[in-house]
Amino acid sequence: PHFKNCRVRGTIAAAEIVTEDEGYLNPIGLKLTNQLMEKGVFLRPLGNTVYILPPYCITDEELDLIYQICKEIIAK
């Protein structure tokens, strides 16, 4: 319920966070970046859109951790 327009191509995933104010300048991106960095996840959301572009050498466990941390923070 927190995401829309989810898309995946190979290991790249992107989704938009559902907010009242959508778009590239949405302040949720900066807030999300700061909260993710506190948990050791380095992503750069563009507005309300979150992109996950992991390196090919990432393990399944590392990728699962990234997804889990993203879900926890966005659910708040």
C-alpha cells in the first residue's frame, strides 16, 4: 500500500512512494536518503521514486536486507 508503479528489470528495481505531493522535488526523497544512510543503505531516491541498482556481486542476503530496511522505513 506504500508503493505504486513498481517495476523491475533484471536486478534493478524502482517504485514510487505514495504521497500527496508527487514528483521529482518531493521532499520525501531527502528524508528517506537520510534514514536509509543511518541503517547503512546508500540509495539516492529521486523525489518520491526509489531506485535500487545493486552491483552484480551482491549476495541474496544483502539484497534482502536492503529490501527489508526500505520497507520498514517507508512503512513509518
